[in-house]
Amino acid sequence: MVLYMNMNRFVIAANWKMHFGVQEAKDWCNVFLSQYRPTRGRAVMVFPPYILLPIVMEALHGSGIWVGGQNMYHAPKGAFTGEVSGAMLWNLGCGAVIIGHSERRKHFHEDDALLAMKRKAAMDIGLQTIFCVGEEWDQREAGTHHEFVRAQLLAGLADIQSNDLDRLIIAYEPVWAIGTGKTATQQDIVDMHGFIRATLRTIHSDAGIDDVPILYGGSVNEENAAEILSVKDVNGVLVGGASLDPLKFLTIVNSIPMTVLGN
Ligand code: PGA
């Protein structure tokens, strides 16, 4: 799985958040698979709620689509009522996890220190780890968004090792663009993705840092995906609302031009 990931320059991820029951999840997978064709250079990931993971994994089995957790706890096991560990995700057969989504930071008060522990635990287990960063509107208005995102990256990735890099994916999700219908402008995205790439280089000197995909998230849909995916330094998208419709998500998956994928 990890080797396959290295060959993918683009990652298209569906974050279902807290949506769907068993039948809706099965239906989503059936509709998606009826038209999905795997392609070199592009990894597709689906992040359902925990309880739907076995169902989605079974439904997508053999498709090459990665299935992962929207969150995890850093301790492998223990008296942590209500939590699910990275070890449990791995044991189930999940290949990926999202760490530090802004909704976890905001509604569940997950701070930089906790997220650094989660990020490390996820990678130590072997999970492809989407580490999310992004500023609030106030910070953008005040012009402190670069500083804020740099601090999130430094805190979350401080002790990252060379051999972790093939399991790291960054998602830039400006909080003000999530679920709001507002997307950052092309210029905002070029600027911040370039800034994140430059910051990553200061965190790690290994050449592999340049292969770490940087995804954009925040009101990506089937209409704006092609434009966003054509922006420099955008190596994929993390999609919330629009991923709940399997055919809209498929349109987003198919928005990367085949020529860019080298097929
Ligand atoms: P959205 O969510 O596409 O609904 O804005 C993105 C995300 O939170 O991952």
C-alpha cells in the first residue's frame, strides 16, 4: 500500500463527517464503484464515521480505494471511553486517518500538543496521515494567517523523521471556507500552498519533503474542483459536503486531467 501511495501525486479524499447509516453507505459505494475507474497517479480515499468502516471496507474491497478514520486516539488501548485508537484502525485494515481537522480542533478542543501525539502515533502504526491546518477568518483579515499555519505545522510535525515522510499528507483547509460555500481564491491557494511547501522544507531537509502531497479543502465541489486541482502546489482535495453524493465525488475524482496524471 505504501509503495503504491508514493507513486501517486494526487490524493482525492471524501470526508463524510457525521453522515450516513448502513444502507446509505452501501448505496454510496455501489453507485461510486459502478462508474469509478482506478488510474495511475491518483489515490482515492474515503473517510466514513467509525461505525461504518467495516461496511465501507467490505463494499470497496478490491477497488484500490483507501478507507480511513476521521480521527483516532494516540494511546493504542486503555480506559479511554468513547475513543478509537490508531492501532484499532490498523487492525481493522484501514490505511489512512485524518488528524487535526478544524472541526476536531474547534468543537472538541484538540490542541497542538494532543495533535502532535496523534500524528506521531498514526505514522508509527503505518497509517497514511492527513494532517490538517488552516486559519480562521479573523486571522486572514488581520494578516496573521501565514504565521498561524506555520505554527500549526511546526507543532504537529516537530519530530518527524525521514522515514515518516511517505506517510504524510497535509491538508490546507481555511476554516472560513469549510461548509460555507466560500472558497479561497486561486491566488490565496497558490500563496498558501507555496508557503506550506516552503515551511515543510524548513521542518525537514530530506528531499522526500517535496513529495508530500498538499491537499486543499473547503467547499470543493464538482464545479470548482478542476480549477482548484490545476493550481500550482495543489496535489489533491479533501471534500466534505460534495463527497456525500457519490456521482459528484466521482466528478471531482475525474477532474484531474489525464495528461497531468501522465496516463
Ligand atoms: P466542505 O468540508 O467540503 O464541506 O467544505 C471540507 C472538510 O471539512 O474536509
